Amino acid sequence: MNRMRTAATVAATLLSVSLTAAAQAENLAPNPFRTIEGWGQLPDGREWGSTSAIYPTNDGRHIWVAERCGANVCVDSDADPILLFDLEGNLVRSFGAGMFAWPHGIYVDGDDNVWVTDGNGYAPIPDGWGHVIYKFSPEGELLMTLGEKGVGGDGKTTFRKPCDVLVAPDGTIFVADGHGSSPGEPVNNRIVKLDAEGNYLGEFGVPGSDHGELDEPHALAMDSQGRLFVADRANSRLQIFDQDGKHLDTWYHFGRPSGLFIDGNDILYSADSESNAGRNVGFKRGIRIGSARDGFVTAFIPDPEPDQDNSGTSAAEGVAVDAQGNVYGAEVGPKGVKKYVRR
């Protein structure tokens, strides 16, 4: 037994050393971008709230953003949380007032419909709100609701604080369910698979840290091969699955991912808003950019926050890319969106 414990300790130590070395290498990747501050002009008298949901239109010429109504919660607000901007940051249209508690994840499907999760996360939110996913037309017409508003659960028709949603090319829907909670509250750690009409097909993932297990699946992305990338945030890693839930790979070198985006060239963008001295040691916060095919990191946009050893969240939690290759970071802590353009 002592020999087994010693072997396990050695293996854990070697993994820690390996991850620390990988972190140092990824932190030194070049930053080929410069920052555009103040992107996204809101109506007079309105300020940005916490923002994690951001996604481009299919032509890459506009950017959808879901923000939390000038604060970190939308309950009792008459502001539209779903916003469409052109690439210069001019507001084109908005909708969704009175529907959301805590907009968290967003996805634009092949028909330019807009899907938004209402995660009901850590903010103080009254009963009767959240736990649903909405599908809107590009003009803001509500087309579908997944889950039951205000009802958190782990069944075939209920979700608990869904983090993100993704629609595969064939219309299959994947939901990352769900967000972490306060101590003592139940948490779902699963990916739910639905057909195009929202009917339950199955699910995968159980709580844990082994390969294929999940701890706060926070974001989703899909590459050209149809592989599903999951931001397994509380495990400080990214996991890759096929669409039936078979585990294919685990990558630790994209940081502690809060947001994911994969463009048409299979370039992977991973937003790390939480790494610090207390969790995911050695990794710095920021946006890592690399290949979804081989996992090689080629660029790193660092968090502008000078103190990266604090325990809070800063820099981008959501990430998106437009048709020109500009990168957008949606920020929860600093509140707002930053645009990053090539130098």
C-alpha cells in the first residue's frame, strides 16, 4: 500500500511539474494584437454590466452580445440585454427586456438565430427566474424555450443554471449544464444532447476530475470534424468529446477556460478569466489562441489586470472573432467588451 501511495504521489508531482512548465511556455506566446478600449456604444445613460456572452453573425460582420443590464443581474430591469453591434461598435438593435435574470452563454446557428442561456448563477436572484435557454430569430422573435423558467433540475426537460448552448450543423443541440453554485446547492455537471425540436436524446458527464468527468462545464465549441470542445473550468482544463459523449482528449495548456470559440480555419480561442496563484498555478489569465487540430498555442493576449494573483475574475470570460480576424473579449469583472485588432 505504501508503495502504491508513493507511486501515486510521484505521478501527481510529475504532472504538476509538467503543467507548470507548459504554463510558462504558453504565457510566453507572442501577442500580435493591440487593444481597442471603449468598444460598443450603448444608448445614452446606460452603462455596461457584467458580460460573458458574445458571438459573431455567420458573415462575421456583426457581433451579438448579451450583457447583464448594467449590473450583474437583469431582474427588475427594463433594459434589453441582447444587443447587436456592427464591427465599429455601433448598436444596430436590441431585445429581451424582462425575460432574463443572468444571461450567460450565447450561440448563433446556421440560420443566424440567436440562442442565449439564462444561467441563474451566483448573483442573488429571486425564485421564478432562470434555468432556461431561449432561441430567438435575428429580429428578436422568441422561437423556442428549453427548460422551465425558474425551475432548476436535472431531468430530461429541466436544467440547472445552464452555462452555454451549441447547435451542430445537423441541428442537434448541446447544452452545458450547469454553473457552479454556493456551498450546499446542487450542481449539474453534464452535457445534454437534444434534437432540433428540443427533444431529449441523452447526456454525458458526471461530477469528477477523471477524463470524461466534469466540474462546471462552462463553454462549448465545435471544430470542423464535429468534435465537441468543453471548457471544464473548475478542473482547469479543456476536454474533447465526439457527439455521442465519447472522451477523445484532454488539454491542460489552454488555461482555465471560461469561454471558447473555434473559427472556420479551426483556430481555437480560449478565454481564461480565473487562473491565479490559488488555482491553476503557473498560468496567467488572458486569451490563448492555437490550433484545434493539434493543440499548439501560437498567441496569447494577456489580461491587462496587473495583479494576476488575486482570487477574483478579470479579463475576458467570453471570446469571439469577426470576419476580419479581430478578437472580442466579454468581461464579467471589469464589465464590458474589449476589441483586439492585429498590430
